[in-house]
Amino acid sequence: MPCRKVTVEKVEEKRQEMIKLGAIYGLTSLVTVQASQELDRLLNALASKRDSEYFSFQKANRYF
């Protein structure tokens, strides 16, 4: 999943989905665990995106 397409809104949608699945099927069910893993991937991609943007900003501003 390209990190540029990850948004806070997508992360929140997946979090809400995981909570609903956990309430319906239980926290250790396969579908809940899969949703949790996807949420982890989204969060990691979002963190990577933010780090990349921060370091690009820092690099661009070090010459000023």
C-alpha cells in the first residue's frame, strides 16, 4: 500500500471497523485480528508518510 494514499480518515475507519468486529466476533477471532493487522499497516504507513514529509521539510529548510 503506497503510503501517500494513507489518511487519518482511513485509519479511523479501519479502527471503527475493528472495534465493531471485535464486539461481534470477539477480540481473538480471525476477522478481528486481520482488521487489527490492517490497522497496524495503515498506522505504520501513516507514520512513515509523516516522517518522510518531516525530513523532506527539514532538508529543504536547512539551506535557508
